Amino acid sequence: MGSFGFHKSTKITFAAQMDERRDFIVEQANRLFMQYGLRSVTMEDLAREMGISKKTLYVHFTDKNSLVEAVVEAFLYKHQTAAESIFQKYFNPIDQLWGIAGAIESQLQQIKPSIFLELRKYFPNAYKLVENYQQQSIRKHVLANLSTGVQGGWYRASLNQEILARIFIQLMPMKMDPLIFQPDRFDFTTLHREMLLYHLHGICSSKGLDYLTQQYASEFPNP
């Protein structure tokens, strides 16, 4: 018998149910935040949309800040899992970048453009998670990609890998900033592709450019 008269199996089942309910809340909160924004969705809205009580919501999350942080952590985990899968699938560094770009585009298209601004201004702890992820996980993958590209002759031998990694990291928040690229003026798919091509044209050697234009000819806009 476990403590308080519960069998061990009963406690494990209860814990699993708690985890499932928490995952459900995070998933639904993510959907609503991405559709309507972070500030406009209240805990009352979340509870009503999920068909649960506010009390149940607060069993899993102390406040809205902790819920936003959980949503960001889940988003970053999916991003990291996708990135690692693509790096394992492709050996050519150009294919790796193209695959990563496709995964990022699929994720970011679901996000309201103001999300990053709201995170930075109103949810600093959650935004810090994004910054840490950029400087640790993304930076590591970008540096590995650049190193592989230089060694294989796909990228320019003289490029400064640290500088280019930092530039690449800043492309994501830039493209999501509605003050820089207004959603009503700039199509996200076009913007995303142009930034990728901008980066690749800046780092590829002649060998890399030949591969890029042949392998991904259909992705280039008509002159």
C-alpha cells in the first residue's frame, strides 16, 4: 500500500492523468494564443474554451505567466525535434537548411505575428526561453551546418562562422516583427523564402550555388 492508502499503481495512473490533462491544456492554450494573441486571451477564456473550471486550470498552472512559459517550451521542443530529425535525414548542408526552413515555415505560419512582440514586452520569462534556445540549440545547429558546408566545399572557405550564425539567429524574430514586415504588405511564404535565399547566396561557394540552383530551381522566382 502507498501513502494515504493508495496503491502504487493507482498513484501512477493518477499522475499520468494529471500529465495528460496538463498536455491538453498546453495544446489548447497554444491554439488560442496563436490565433488571438497572448494578452487578449484570459484564463477565463481558456477555461471556457476547454470546458473546464478555472480551479482545474490553476491546479496545473499557478498563473497565466506559467502557462505561457509551458506553451513556449512545448513549441521550442517541437522545433528542436524537427531540426534534429532533418539533420539526421540530410547530409548535404544546403539540404539541411532547406529542410529546416520548411519546418520553420510550417510552424511560424500558425503564429500571430504580434506574438513575439507580446512575449518580449509582457512575458519576459517566456521570452527568455526563446532567447536561450536561439543562443544554445539554434546556434549549435547553425555552427555545425556552417562547419560541414565549409569542409565539404559547399560554403565559402573564408566565411566567419560565428558572425554568420548570429546573423541567421536574428532572421526569425525579424521576419516575425510586424513593425518591420507588415502582414498586410508582405506574404509570409515569400518573405521566408527570400530570407533563406539571401542567407544561402551569401554563404555558398560556386559549387554550392550550382547545387542550389539545380536542386531547388522550382523555388526561385521567375525573373
